Amino acid sequence: MKLSYEQIYVEQSKSLKIESYNKDALCNEINWHLHPEYEIVFIKNGNGIIQVGSNIKNYKDGLLIFLGPNIPHMPFGNKDLEDNVEVVIQFNQNFIQEKLKAFPEFSSIQQFIQKTFKGCIFSKETKNKLSNSFLKLATQNDTEKLLNFINILYQLSVSKDNTPVIKSAHLLEIDKTSLPRISKVFEYINKNYSQKIQSKAIAKELGLTTNSFCRMFKAATNKSFISFLNEFRIKKAQEYFENKTISISEVAYQCGFNDPSYFCKQFKKYTDTSPSDYINHLENN
């Protein structure tokens, strides 16, 4: 599946797009996509995986994330709990240049947006602090929504406990020919991580030699294909341990590892702990 360019329609009478979703009205999942708008996503609770560019991370008990324009990412939402709410706020460059810039008092907000254009994740404390503000958006009128959003932006701008989504300077600097190919690889891994995946088979699917595919993937993601695949599978394994009561060997097989000992080695490599210690930690917290 190719990378989708999501079209964000902001009504002419509004400055931004705000949508709230619950278990009965889920956010439209576009899979691997990007868009030129800035995006803030608040997820009340539940666990899931963040995949932004080639970076993969688990989240627990909800999420508050900020993304800049044209950053490829997968949907963030989850369906773990019935009372979960997902709020998505999207705004374009004009909002910053024409609306915020008109008020000198908003200079700190502008600086925050410019500084974090690659994206950042906020702590559980900040998410919980702003939870009511995000939840109110579903019932507010347009004026109340705008004022509430400005306050949310300000609170994010003064928060000191956010971490970059993309820690390195490398951000999928892919040419137009490679981008759809890399996107297809990400989609394939997301759907088939539990199966046997070989670089030569994917290379053939993309019309490349194995060596050409591996060079392209490394240039685009700054990671080898096998390293990316193993990291993704380990993140999935963590998700299994947190949500299901099954054995370590069963989790290994569910995540595409045929050798439990190799799985344990890779698990420790990416988490700095063994699967058994990870499970014990979950049970004691």
C-alpha cells in the first residue's frame, strides 16, 4: 500500500479542524499517511504503538502527541477501552503566520511550534492536566473551541516534560521514487510481522535487487531492514505482554520469532531487560 496524502478540509468559516471520536465513532484510519497540516492528538486511555517515520514507540494509558507538517505516520488510536476518547486537532501554516503572528503575545507559542516541528510526545502528567480541556472540545461552540485551543497550545508551549518523537536529525529524507516503496514496506511489516519476512522477497516485490533494497531502506530510515523489523516485533511483543496472559514462547511466535532464545536476545537488546523480568515488572506495578 502506498503512502496516502490525507486531505484535511478546514471549513472556510473556521481556523482549524477539531474532531472528537469515541468507541461508536472511531477516527477514520488511513494507515500510513502524511499531510501538510500540524496535528495534535489526545488519546484518553488504552495502549498502542506510535510509528512516526522509522521510529517506533509504545504508549500506555493514553497519549498526547504533537506532529509537524509532512511527517509520515500511522494512526495512533486504540480500541482497548469503551470509555476511550480520541481528539484530533489539525491546523495549517496560515494559522501560525496569519493568526498567531498577529498577536505579539503569542510569540512563545510560535517559537514552540517552530522548535518542535518534527514532533514531540508529552508526559502523562501534561496529558492528564489538559484532559478536561480536550474533552470539552466535543461540546463547545466554535468561539469556545478556538479559545480553548489557544490555551492548550500555550500550556504545551510552557511544558518542560516533552520528548522528541524523532530524536535524530534524520527524518525520512526520501526522494519521490523511494517514498512509496518505503511506505509499502512499512505497511507490509504492520500487516505481516507475525509471518516470515525476507528482504529478498520484499525487494522482488518492489522491483529491486536485495542489495539495492537494503541500501535504499538504510538511506531512508537510517536503520538496517532487519534492525527495523526486529525492533517493530519487539514493540509488538511488549504490547502482547501488557494485554494478554500467554507464555514467552507463544509471544515470540506471535511476533514472528521462530527461535525463543533469539527472541529473548533481541528483547533485551531493545528494552534492556529480559522478557521474564519485563513480565514481573508489569505484574508488580
